[in-house]
Amino acid sequence: MQKWMKSVAGGAIASGNTERLARAFQGMAKAPPGFGGWAAFCATGAARAQAGDFDGAKAQCKACHTRFQVRYHATLRDLKWP
């Protein structure tokens, strides 16, 4: 999953393209079991990106990372995605 995140989500952020970022959030929304709230972060991020709020969308990335980073690293980092 890390490779997908870096290439798809990271690429969207690096380009500043809110349409790409919205699609990345939509792709991430199908969260693995046990990560309650993940889909909500993605939905909010996608909505903000679609509205052209790049900084607001990026804030959802940070909020999700803050909440899930430790468990993500332990369980999902090497998961093939999607």
C-alpha cells in the first residue's frame, strides 16, 4: 500500500492537482477492516479536493496519518493496493 500511496496520492499532492487528489481519496476509501474512520477521512478529503480546497484536502491526509500511522505501519504498509 505504501507504494500506491506514494505514487498515486503523493503524485497528486506534488502536482497540486485537486482532481487527481480527489480520485486518490476515492481509491483509498475502501479501507481494510479494523480502521474505523478511515473512509470518513477519505470522503472529507475527496469533498474538499473536489471543491478546490487543496490545503483542506491535505489536512485530511495529515489527520489520517496521525490517527492510523502506527497501526498502518505494523499491518498495511506492504499490502498490495488496490
